[in-house]
Amino acid sequence: MRQRLFLLSNSTVFGRQYLEHALAGLKDFLGDERSVLFVPYAVAWANYDGYTAHIQAALAPLSVMVRGMHTVSDSRHAVTEARVLYVGGGNVFRLLKTLQQHQLLNLVRERVEAGELRYIGASAGTNMACPSVRTTNDMPIVQPSSFEAFGLLPFQINPHYLDPDPTSTHQGETRATRIAEFLEENDVAVLGMREGSWLQRNGPALRLEGVAGARLFMRHTEPREIAPGIDLSWLLEAPAQFDQRQFDRQM
């Protein structure tokens, strides 16, 4: 239980600069660490340099130096030496397939679980912290060998969560409907994180933070609103075992 995680629903909040809404939280999370290994694999390979430079510019106010994983000759060695890993957003299936090709899933999981590597994720990078990527919003533009992700949390996340709009004439499924379908087949909690929110884990402690809330979905329970600042540490235990009364007491 020594994991250190900082999981962003998204990187940009409307009306603010890239990562501006989360800089204070990231400063606290990083502590004295000033070097970050960045994983740009969720975007097309031709954009790796630009993506890394974008992250470097956003973290410059924190005096952080960012190194793109695509620039190293041995990605596994780079992960072994790193103290902070930042996995950026984009298409989660492309990200997962590339991480599989580099044989990084088990290595990252082991170092984070041992407390040796702090993990920052944004959007697709946040999906990767879950047991699987099955609650992403992305199209499977490539086919990974499996949907298994880092598994740094025992529950699923849906980043960029959007509440149903009762005035909309759109006839397709809402995000809530798709999560309900997931719960019909999988008995694992899903946290729908609105844009502007993030999860911060420090060992056994887990809190929702940011400028927006989240929606927690569990099988056989009504979805519940989660406000910023709420302690969600109990979700790190066995969320599938919580009944309605236990769930109510936690909230």
C-alpha cells in the first residue's frame, strides 16, 4: 500500500491553460522530485516530440524537467531509473499496445506498488491505472493483445465523464447507459470523473480532488455524487463486496 498516484480526468479545463487547474496539486504530489519520464505513446509517433515539449512547458512553473520515453534507447531501463512516470492522454488502445510491445506493464506495476515510482496519468494514462481499459471512451483504432492495464487500482475509471443532458435530442447511449451495461457484465465499481477532477492516492489514502466532482457507479446501487475533497480510501479495499447500507455509511 505504498503507491503514489495522481490521476487526472483531463489535462485542460475550459478557460484555463494546459494543466493549470492541477499545478498546485502536482507540486504537492511531486515534492522534491524534479525529473519526470513522460510516455507520449497515446498519440501518433510523429507527434511524440511536440507532445513532450507541451508537457515540459506546462510543468515549467514547477521547475520540472521532462524526458520523453521515445528518446531513450532502453525504455525498461529508463523506467527502472525513473522516480516519476507521467503517462499522457490520447488513444488508450494505441497507448496500451505500445506499452505491451515495450514489455512495460509488469515493470511499471511492480515499481509503483513498491513505492519506488510515482505515477501521474491523464485521461488515457488514467485509464491505464485501472485493472483494464474497458471503461475508456476511445475507439479501438489498434488491437492490443489484451485489455489488461497496470492494475494500480481495484476499480475502473471513466475519464471525461459527461452527465446525461435531459434537453438533448441525441438518441444514442449516454455515458451512464454504457457504464450500466458494463456493470451488467462486470461486478467492479466505475468512477465517472468529470473534467477538472483528479484522484490522488498516497498509500492507503485516496481522495477525489479538483474543480469538479465525479459519479460513482456500482452494481445493484444507485449512482452517487462524489464531491471534491471526499475520502474514497474504502474503494481500495473490495468495492464489489459493499452492499447498499455499507455504501451509504461511507458517503
